[in-house]
Amino acid sequence: MERSGPVEKSVPLAKEQGSGLRRLAKLLGPGIIAVLSWLGAGDLITSSVAGANYGYAMMWVLAVSLLLRFLIVNIIARFQLCNNKGMSILEGYAQLHPVFAWFMLGYALVMGHLTNAYMLKGAGEALATLLHVDYPLLCSVAVVIAVWLLVGRNFYALIEGVMKVLLAVMTLAFITLAVMSGPDLGGILRGTIGFSIPPDEGVHGALLVAVSVIGAVAGSIANFVHPYVMKEKGWTGPEHKRIQRNDLLFAVVVGIIINLAIWVVGVEILRPNGLQVNTLNDLGSALELFFGSGGWLIFFTGVFATLFASVVGKTTAFPMLITDALQHIRPERRERYGKTFHKDPAHKWFLLFILVTPLVWSLPGMPDFVTLTIGVNALNIVGLPVISLGLLIMSNQKSLLGDEYRNNWFENLALGFATLLAIWVAIQLGLQLLG
């Protein structure tokens, strides 16, 4: 059903009454879900590895990636809220050409599987460490069973509440550690404007780490989770554009603080002490150096809880994205089951696929957690050119967005840059691997 017109108005606050922090906590929801979904192991590992191996030299990669994330996710959200046809973001892609729906179906299946692979592996290892048992695979299986019991049971409010607490705890822990370590502000500034790729150090090459940071932040398929979480929150029209933008800005600012703190910990604590980030224990050692056994416990509890929450979020959102893509390829399914994704029998099978099949990566002999995390996040770069190019086209469609909600010149320039950057780094990485 078409909307009468994309006229922005004040957000109804009948349900949002309250004062101060209480009202803010109620309003800020999808952004908090998003930042915890984004954070996970991808940012934790890529930022710490980059800091521990290369100091502040590649800080510019993080800065560019975070800026691109805000722009890309904001454009995605604005399109879904403000187009005059009531289209979802996937419908926007599908109306450009059927190939986009096919691409999103295959890409979300593959990346949903691989993303949960390193999340489950990390959660299992963290839980095994906390319990002092040497059975990470069984702990990963326990996580899968717990997630299965949680998702699809109308626990959105509970998940949101837990994530708010986790966000505060993780942020406080890493900020405290980063401040105590005495960051080199001049080094951070030089690295942010340096635009250089240093010589390889450690197990993981500089270019691979840089691509992994870009993939984990700007190119992550998790960026498409945000519109579905917005819908769960009830933000469905242009009247919610302002609060959505502020919510997203809050999420990105928190993401900047957390990523910067993790990076500083890598530079100022891991690097001087000769600690390479090969396992979660290496990161736990950083907190243990400053806070003793209590710091170690806080770290592994926070890491497990964050990874667990991320698996819940991705297991909830990825099947919706995949089912949405399938229903655009097979429109008769939407006619039969409607727009409520869980009513489509395929949704449950997609959920099982996203949740259960990644356990194969936790079997003995598979790549270690850090290598798997860096590799999967680097693969995100493959989809970034298609995602950014399609978004560039549809977010400039005057017939859907009018003049008010189309991209400005800076957003168009940023999307064009993201496309070219992704192509360039993919080529460079390919040449390096071939060489």
C-alpha cells in the first residue's frame, strides 16, 4: 500500500513518556541492538590484532570504515522509512533488478553461516574457559541449544535489555583499560590521517587485517539487520526518521569509543608486552595485567555474553533477510504466507541452517578462532561493491523518495568511494594471495 507522502512529523510520544535517562533508554533500542550486533568478535579481534601488530599506523582504516558504516546504514534506514511505496530495503534492491534478490539470498546464506561460525566458536571457547573445562565444542553446542530456546519466543524486550547492560559493561571495561594504559594521542592522530599500509608483522598480514577491518565495519552484512530491528521496534514511517538517525548516531559513537578503546589496548598493552592476538586468552591477559584475576573474569564474562547476544541477534535477523529474499524470487510464497516471515515454513529451516551448521567450524582441526574471525570479515568485502552500488542507485530514485529524501552529494560521493575502495582492496588482496 502506498504512503500518501513522505512528510516528516514529530514522533508520537504517548508510549515514550518519562524523564531523563529512563525515557532515553526506552527510545534508544535498535541502535543498541545494532552496535552489539556489529561489535561481536569482528571488531574485537580485528581492532586488537591491528593495534597489537601495527600500532596506530592503520587507524585511518577504522576511521574510514566507521564513517562509511554510518552513511550506509543511515541511507538503508532512510530508504525503508521514507519511500512512498512502503518498501523494505530488500524490496528496494529487488525492484532494481531480480539479480539483487538472488545475490542477497546467496550472500546472506553464506555470510550468515560464516558469521555465526566464528561467533559460536568464540562463545564456546569463552564459556569453556570460564567453566575451566577443555570441551569448547560441547560448550558451543550448549550455546546453540540455548539460542534455539530463546529465538522466536517474543523475547525482543529481554534481548534489548540484556544488550543495554552488556553495552555499558563492555564499554566501561575497555575505556577504563585504554585510559589507564595512557594512549598516545599524537600517534592516534598520525595514524588517522596517515593512509599507509605498514610492512607485515605477526601471523596476519597488514593488508589482510586492513581488509578485515573494512569488512567487519563498513561491509558487514549485519548492516542489513538494522531495518528489521527498526520494524520490530515499530519504526515504520518517515515520522521516525529523526529518532532513527539520532539512535544510529548514538550507536556509531558508542562503536567508535569501543573500537578505539580496543585498538588502544592492543597498542599500549599487548604490543609492548609482546602479546600476539592468537586466542581470546591473549586479550584476557591484557585485563589481567592491570586488574588481576578479576579483570580476567570480567573480560571472559563480557566476551561470552556479547558473543551469545550477537548469535541471538544474527540468528533472529538473518533468517528474516533470507526469507524476504526468497519471497521476492518466489512471489507466490508471500501471497500464500503474507509478510510475516515466520509463517513461511522456509523461515524455520533457514534459522536452523544459520544456527546449527556453523558448528562444523568448531570441530577439532578447523581454523583457530582469530584466523576464522579475520578471514570471514575479510570476505565481507566481496559483497560491498554490489551493496553500495545498488544502494547508490535506489537511494537516488526520485519516484520513490522525492527530492526531500534522496541522497545529498556527499552521500553519493561516499557510496561511490565505498564501491571503488572495495574493488581496489579485493584486487590488492587477490594479487597478494596469488603472489
